[in-house]
Amino acid sequence: MSWLEAIVLGLIQGLTEFLPISSSAHLRVRRRSPAGTTRGRAFTAVTQIGTETAVVLYFRKKIGRILVAGSGRCAGRRTWRDDPDSRMGWLVIIGTLPIANPRILFQDQIDHAFRDLRLIAFTLIFFGILLGVADLIGYRFRTLDDHLTVPHGIWFGLAQALALIPGVSRSGGTITAGRLLGYKREEAAEYAFLLAVPAVFASGFYKLADIGGSDSPPWGPTIAATIVAFVVGYVVITWLMAFIKKAQLHAVRGLPAGVGRADPGAGVGTGALDPNAGPTP
């Protein structure tokens, strides 16, 4: 992998992680193109550490309150239901659980069959349309502090688990679930981004062992891509959280469907991309 290619992939990761257009799908398409020679699912997982670090930085005050509230709970000063921040911490943990079992039970399918570009094109289009419908029909009164419950956390977590399929945006899937459950856009987005932190960090740090091998991406370009993903990701999440507080998702909800038609769908249809050839990301 060249330094330039690593920087380009880091830029793609940062630009697409928080928008509902699936960063893994874009990295997948890039690697399937004739110019894309990047190998290793490890590269994707590690560069996502950069974008999740951007989440931690953006929500640093919220996460700090959650950690303080959690330490108070461990010291026996309060129950988790008594404090919104303590409750949020536990519900992030509960919402993370649904993604663990599929990752273990369907590892082979996730790494191979689910990465067919035809499936990616379909999921980009389908979930793009679903996000638009959810945004139009979803109620707009629920907030995390007043309405987030264990069942809701599990539903959010199940939506996040769908992101194991490239083409299903992690943020788009969880925001869609939140809108269908009646949460305000910014509330659904906040929980979606916080929910991703444990799962993405765990995956990224687990894959660190696969970097730098003879048949793996080298350390230098991977670190560069991760830094680029962090910087660009922070800019994107800052813009997105401000945007969705002021406007509907009209401007972004059509992106997944359009990308599904224009990128993998068109590429496979014209023969420019083989749906199964090339290195597995």
C-alpha cells in the first residue's frame, strides 16, 4: 500500500463514517476498483479507531459525565436509574451486546459472502430509502434522558448489528431505528454515535495484531490513514450534529440510495467491478 492510497482511504473513512452512506462500503468499492490494491480487513478496523476517537473528542463532556456517574454507581452512591448519565452508560453497554453474537457466529459470512458488491449496492439503496421513510413518519418528541429504555437500547443495538453487512451504515441504521422509535434526530444521532464507540474500538484494537505482517498493510501508512480519518471525521461529525438540529435529513437521506446506484451497482453492471474479485477488505 502506498502512502497516497492510505491517505485517500483515510479521507474516505473520515468523510463517510458518520454520514448514512456506509464507510465500509466505500472502502470496499475502492479496493475492488482496478486502482485499489489495499488488502486486509484489519486496515478498515484500525482506521475506524481514528473516527471513533473523533466521537470521543466531540462528546468528551458527555462521556466524562457518564464515567463519573458510573464510578459513583460502583461506589454505591446511587442506582443506575437515578442518574441520566449513569443510565446512558449502562444502556450503551446493553445496546452493544446485540452486535457481539453475530460477529462471532457469522464471522465467515461477514468476511466473505456479505461483501459481495451486489449485496452492498442493494443494502445501500434499500436502507437509504428506509432512512428517508423513517425520517418522514417518525415521531419527534422522545429524548434520551426521558425516554431511553432497555428495550429501546436493544432495538438500537440490533440496528447497529446490521452494519456488519457492508452497505448498511452504522450511523444510518441506528438513526433509522431511533426515528422509528420516536426520537428526535439529534437524540437518535447522539445515541447512535455513542453506541458505536465500544464496538468499534474493540474491533480496531483486536485487529492491530494483523497490521505490519508480510501480507498485511504496513504500520506507517495505516497510522497516517487513521490520523487523516480522525481529523476529517471530527470535522464531519461537528458539521452533521449542527446540521440535523436545524434541518430534516432530506439532504443526506438520498445519499445511500444514490451511492448504491452510482458506485457498486453501476460498477458491477458495466463490468468495471467484479463483485467477488480482488483482495478481501
